[in-house]
Amino acid sequence: PWTLPANVAVAVSKDFDYAKVLAKKDGKEEFLWMAEPLVKAVLKKGRYKDFSIVEKKKGTELKGWVYDSPLKTTVPLQRDIEHKVTIADFVALENTGMVHIAPGHGWDDYVLGTKEGLPIVCPVDGAGRFKEEAGEFAGQFVRDANENVLTALGDHLLAKETVTHRYGHCWRCKTPIIFRATSQWFLKASEMRDLMLSEVAKVTWYPEWAGSARFYDWIKEARDWCVSRQRYWGIPIPVWVCTKCDKYHVVGTIAELEKLSGKPLPDPHRPYVDAVTIPCSCGGSMKRVEDIFDVWFDSAVASWATLGFPNKTQDFDALWPADFIAEGQDQTRGWFYSQLGASTIAFGKAPYKSVCMHGFALDAEGKKMSKSLGNVVNPSDVIEKVGVDVLRLYVLSSSAPWDDLKFNWEGVGTINRAVNILWNVYRFPIPYMILDKFEPQSRNGVWDDSFIRANLSRMPDEDRFIISRVNSVAATVDASLKECQLHRATRELVNFILEDLSRWYVQLVRPRMWLEGESEQKVFAYETIYYVMRRLMGILAPVCPHLTEEIYQNLRCNNDSASIHMLDWNAGDTTLVDATLEGAVALIRSFDEASANARQTGKRKLRWPVAEVVVVTGSDAVKSAIVRLNAVAMDRANARKVSVVMGRWDRVGWHAEPVMKALGRGFGKDSFTVKGLIEAADGNAIKAAVDAGKTHTLSADGKTYEIGADHVTFTEKLPADIFSAPMTDAMVYVDVALTPDLESEGYAREVIRRVQDMRKQADLAVEDMIHAEVAVSDPRVLCLLDTPKTAALIGDEVRAQAFAFTRDGAPVNAAHYPTVKEWDVEGVVMTIGIKKA
């Protein structure tokens, strides 16, 4: 109701039918106009007893009619306004089908008012109180005046009800806002629209649709930019207006203002600048308008103001436009737009060459973080718990930069574990390097990769693989960063750390670190892991600057750069990339997983060796990988032998199972006869025909039946102790049968693991030698273990100067061994005693 004192028109729809109604209530009659379909509903709300429609007109016929305001006696300005009926496309068929128009208090009304030439009336001041021209409502706060306005309507008030609808509120304090039309200063952005659109097309956007769709559409509909604000602090609008003749002057510089006013300006901000006057040619005095610039206008010139332009031009000429800027999704209407608008007006071109639009951090449920909702995660809490590098790596890897991040602690924990694994990989070779006094090859105290290049062809495949992979990863990271694909870059790094480096290479190279004395293979391992860590730290440094710096300071040679962040960026060396080897390792990894799955099915732990693993395939790539990396395949499968069979392995049989639906369609009443023939037939022969794309012929009672791929499915028929699992383009078969020799090694591996656990619990150093003794309760198992070969294997693995099994069931001498522990090893009780040698 409080907007009625500013009413200047009533809007109708051009398409609606409107009715003049003779309505009766309390013995009185009156004429009312409203949309015809709404007559009954309106009159019911007004409690009219009877009515008749006396005339009908289209909305277009009502346009131009004039009327008197029902508030003309209480609001003086309403008497001076010619109120009109006008057409609007936002009028809906609800209530009366007519809309009260107050251009001074609403955007849609304002647009309609300017289009139709309606007066813009706003009898409300900046504090939300009615001004003197509001008559008897003067001085009242607008919302407090609602009831008074309704009362002032008197008999003109047909009905009163409460309507729930969307309404603007202050985003900070949640107070309902009011709309006021005020005089403002604008930049004519609408006249620059076509040029701005052409400049947007020249900018590289990440993602592409941020510019071609979202930003483009916003500019296409952009209005003139209101750059003025009614606040005290800010950049004063440099416009002086004569109080006598209304002439205005725009001042360009402080020097110009001082010259025009004849006085020095100590400070260009309020209140100092407001005291400066300029003589006008009419004899009057010019004073500055009270408005300040919108803060977005201030930020709009940041790209050249930060370079000192226009006072300085050297940096501007060299560095402008900016190569890159990044901001949130909301800045398509903010900083991206304000910069483009100001720059297009000032220079006729965009102020940036590329833009990355990023998303927002939300809670785990995808809700906006808010203090009022209690779901805010303070970054300092995350940093205190896991460190800033983990937080940065988590944020960058969790989602694409332009997608919203749903923060969750579980994801943070996953990345934290990955970083801890990286730290452990870094620490793993250090004790061995110290023992061997290893120093990476360098030139005059500056490390380079000359050793790797000179010896690459002689290195084991696992070394060549990890060298290749770190360069492939570097290339991927470099390409991803250039495209702002930060999530792809960081995920590639995390995957490399976990899969390639920790779970693959370190597991393969670990035995070479334990080699005693001088060994070329050990040097290759040292140089390789050093090379990989140096290269990895370089490409990880932008994401984890503190962790990489910490590691680099320990790795750097004497004359290397003081900081990792002073090194040149390395985008990978294609000459060190072996795509064929990387593909082969990918297949071996698939083999590794398949053999583990087959072992699990056969209930044979990986620690226990198996006699043979067979890979059956039709792929030359699989065969080549298994042959080339056979030693790796044997090591990963813990198998005495890994072999490849092309086509079919004669130890695998196939059982053909009929598909009854297909048999019914193909053989009709003979389908059950064919079913019996398939079940009794040689499944291997049927499968061989089907795999060759042919049919297999079965016959009975003088009839023949052609069996094709649609008629059967197959299940494997494997010998006892053979278990299978699929890998990429192949099937892996593991023979889990145990021989005495395999069983002996299996138990030996179990003993080794227990002794190593006891070494760790005793806090022994890697280089410490021990004495150890084992008592085995089962005579058969003791017989398997107590051989010179097995005792030597265990002794070497656990670094024992003396190792032995007790005889005749004798216990371990607890007085002789300070560390004694009883273990259950596959159901066999074993007692182990160790001491430092």
C-alpha cells in the first residue's frame, strides 16, 4: 500500500477482455471495471450481493483513459498528475487483471514509465520516510504508513487481504528493502555493446562457455552502467555543477582542478574535495555533486591503474592488456564486466587476454557456507590439522576450477594420506643412500640428468618406466595448466605418486636397495629415484610449495639454486618418454591385479610362491609385455614361472550351456533335443567354432543342427588348483598347488615377516645385524624349514649374522634373547627370539 501515493497509472493487458460491472452492496450501486473472467471472484471478495455486466472492452480500448487518484485529497501531488491507463505485458489474469503503476518504486514500473512517458514520482527520502509532497503521510516510515494508506482510501478500498510473494531483502541483515527512483550518473555502455561483444570473442575463456554463453548473453542484454553511489567514503565523482545556471564541468586531473579553482587540493577525497569550488562563466559558483563512484568502477580500471597509467606508460605499454585474470562465477556481472566496460570505453579493447571463472566452496551437501547456517569451515582449521599444502592440493584436485567445490573432510583425509605416502617415498631410500655414501652425479655441484641419459639403455625396465612416466606426467601437467585444467594436473600428480611411484616402482626397486656392497644395479636405482624426485618436486612445487621446498633442500647439490622455486619449469622431455614401455607396464599391472584376484579365489596368499602363472591371450601387445617384463611379472605374481599361450590353453576346458530362448526360436519343437545334444557335446569344439565366427554341427536321428554364438554360453572347466581371473585382452590362470619346495619358501616368508616386525618393534636401524632363533611346534613344518638353503634365505632377508632353528622341540632360550615372541603362522605355533648382534 505504501507505494500508492506514487501511483501515476494503471496497466492492463492488451489481450484481456475487461467488463464494466454494475455492482450492488448495502443498497448502493456503483460501476467497476475489471477483467471479465475475474468478475465473480473480485465481487465475492468485495462482498457485493448482485451485479450485472453492462459493457465489455478489450484492453487496447482502455489505453489512454484517464482517472482521478483515490488519494487526491490526502496527497497533494496526486492532484497534479494526469493518471492514465496503459498497456503492459506483465499483467496477469489475477486479482482484478489490472496493475497499479508507480515508476518511482519498481523496476518494471520504471521501464514502463519511461517507455510511455509517465511521470517518475518518488515522494520517499533516503531514510525510507515520506517527504512533504506525500501530504498527510509526510514523515512516516513507509512500512508504518501501510495501514494509514488503506484507511485513506475510504470507500475506494474494495477488499483487503494478505498475499505471500517473493520480495527483495538485504543480503547482509535480511531487512526488506524498498525501491526508489533517484537521479544517478551512467556510462553509456549500451552504445558500446557491439564492440564489447566483439572483444569478448577475442578473449580465451576457461571454461569456454563462460565467455561464449554466460558472459556474452549478459553483455548482449546489458543496460547503461550506473556508476554513482550515495555514500560518504569512496572516489568522488569529478563533476562540478553551477548552482546558478546548472552548467556542469567534468574534471580530468587533480592538476586541472587546482588550476580551475586556483587553490591547492590537499586530499582528493571527501570532505576536502567538497570544499573546492570553481568560478562559472555565468558569474555563479560550481560545486561538486555529492555522489561517489561505484566501487566496481574503481576496480574496473585496476588493470591499468596498478601500472601507474596514465602518469607512467612504460609498464602499461609492456604489460597491458593483462595475460590472465581469475574470479568467481558471480563476476560475469561484476569485475569481468566492469573491466571490459571501462576498458572498451577508454581504449576500445578488452583489458585481459584470458579469463578463468572459478566456482565457490560449498559444504558437503552442496549448500552455501554461512555463519547463520553454522556450516562454515574455516581454512585455518584445515591448515592446522593437515597443513596448507594438503588443503591446496585437495581444493585443486577435487573439482574443475569452474565447478563448485563440495568440501568434505573425507576428501581432505584422502589427499593427506597421499601426501604422507609421498613423504614416505622420499624418506625410503635415504638410509640406504647414507649407508652407501651415495651422491648424485653433478657438474661443478649443479645436478643435471646426464647420468640418466648416458645410462638409460643399460638400465632395468622398471627404472626406464618410471623415468618415462615422470616425463609423461610433466607433459600432461604442463598442458593441463596451460588450459586451466588444474584438476587434471593435480589428479595426474596424485595418481603418479600413489600408483606409479609408491605402489609400483618402490615395490619393485626395494630389493635392489638392500644389495650389499658396490652394485651397478643399486646405483641405477639410486640415480633413478633421485631423478624422479627432483623432477616430481619441480612440477608439484606450484601446488605444494612448502613440502617440495622441504624435500628439495635435502636433495639439492651444493651449487644448485637456493630454492626449488628458482628452478626453470620442466614440461617433460619427450626423448625420455617410452610410450611402448608405459603401455607394457599398464598391461603388467592388469596382469598383477588379475593374478591377485585368482590367488584370492584359490585362497593362496601373495606371500606364498606358486609354481606357474599362465596368460592366455590373442593379443600381440599382451604377449610382448609379458615376455619383455617377465621378471617383473614373476616378481609381482610371486611365481616361479610366468608364460604366455596364444589362442587356447589345452589345460582349460569349456562347458557349453544352451540358451533356451534362442533354441526355441531357431529349432522350434526340436529345441529340447538340441539342448541335450549341446550338454553332451564337446564344449571345447563348440567354443572353437564360435570364436572363429563359425557354427558347430550336431546331429541326432538323421537330423543336423548348426549351433552358433546365440545358442550357447560357456563356463570354464579348470583342473583342480587352477584358478582364473581376467586382465586386459587376456585371461590369467594361477596354479596354487603346493610342492614341498613351494611350501618351504612360503613358511620362510612368513618367518621373515615376523622377524622384520620384531626388528621394527625393537627399534633397530636398517644396518643393524641380529642373532635369531626360531622354535617350530610342528615337526613336518620344521623339516620343511630346517635346510641350509631356507635358513640362508631367512638370514639374508632379516640381516642375521647367526640364524638357526631349535632342535627336538626345544624352546627358544629367553635368557639369551631379550626379544622373544610367540606367533601363530598358518595354524603352526612358532616362537622367535632376536637380539642385536
